[in-house]
Amino acid sequence: MPYTAAVLVEWTEVITLIFAGLAVGILGGLLGIGGSIIMIPILTLLFRHDQHLSQAAAMIVNICVSGPAVLRHQRARAIEWTVVRRMLIAGLAFIVIGVACSNLMDGRKLMIVFGLFLIYVIAVNAKKLLDKTDATDGDDGRHDWARSSLVGGAMGFVAGLLGVGGGIVAVPLLQRICHLPLRRCIAVSATVMCVTAPLGAIRKNMALLDLTDLERPILVSLILAACLAPTAIIGGFAGASLTHILPLKVVRAALIVLLAFASAKYLGLF
């Protein structure tokens, strides 16, 4: 979408993004994924924004989604703070590395990588959809420094590379490697994201001048984030509350359908 100095974002897009932010926030808070899995396809496929710009805006909104989600998880006493502290060092280091790797790719190549990542997300959620222990698995946990750092590093790298919250990687890894129950995995993921997301957002947005053809790309990114963020905050708090109420399988089924469509578009299948 072309921009002038006077009109950086069309008013119709502003209205659409305000409503989209609510859905993004609910999904992010509910599944601990930050909402970018839905947000970035909306910005790139629906409004034709550059992939780098879409990821930069999404990383700002990730902060807004994770903040209220953490408050709700803390009230539910679902956060394993020991795991959070052990994940943070690797998470902060690797989100910077991930952003640097992302900045080396052109927008089209990054879109293909993102489309392939969506296939992974679909596979993870399909497995969970069929897993009868989705809401109750986990034991006392095996979250030493090595295991927690491994998860934190993987989460940070993917978050920096693709502009996502990283929860879609961290949640299944926390279940498999650290043996935490699902709801605690979601709570830990959101808490780590709350700290790593600001660093990743700053690094990505600072690089936009060299990555896009827009005259004022950082301002455009901030405007897009500002359209999404208010309702995303509301949705994030609501989604985190629903995590402790709704059966997650229903949400996963709907998410799989949406992501299958988005992945096909990213990979140019139609």
C-alpha cells in the first residue's frame, strides 16, 4: 500500500484493525501465542504491507497482549517464576539474534519462512486437538537451568526472526522438556514474552529504515500498532481469563482452519 506524508494509513484500515485487535488479543491471551500468528497475516495478506513492517508492528502489539495476560495468570497463581527467570537470559540474547537474521532476508523470502512456520503451528495445534491430555498433562516439572535456557533461547530466536510472541514454540517445549502442565506453560510463556518483546520490538523497528521503501516506516509501524493495541489489551485480558474456563480444543480447531488458509496464501498455493 503506497503512503504519502499526509496519509500514512487509510481510515478503513484503521477501523478494521481496531476490531482485528480484539480477536488478536483474545487468541494471544487464550493460547499464550501473542496473537501475531493472526496479526501478521492480516497486515500482509489483507492490507498488503511489507513483511518486515508487519512484523515490526506486531512485535509492539505483543507487548500489549502479554502485559494484561500476565496479570491474569498471576491472579490465578499459574506462573512458575523460577522457570521464567531461567528462560530470560537466553530469551533476551536470542531475540536480538533472531531480529538480526530476519533483517538479512528480503520481504518475500521472509514471507515464505513465515508460511512454513504456520505449517508447524498447524501441526502443533492439530496434535493438541487430538491429545486427550491437552488440559491436564505435566508433572512436577524438570526445569533446571539447561532445560529452561534451551526453551528460552528457542522462543527468543523465533520471536525475533518472525515477529511472533514465541509462545507457539515455548508452550509445547515447556510441556515436553520441562514437563509443566499446559496452563502453567501458557502463563510462563506470556511472562517471558512480556520482558523479551520490548527488546525485540525496538531492534526491529529501528531497522525499518533500511528494510522498506516507505518514507517514515517507524511512524507507520507505530500507527498500525496503535490501531491494534487498545482492543488487543482488552482481548488479551479476556483471553487469559478464558484460558482457565474454556475448552481449548474448540479454539484450536478454528485456529487450524484460519492458519491453513494463511499458510497457503503465504506459500503462493492460490
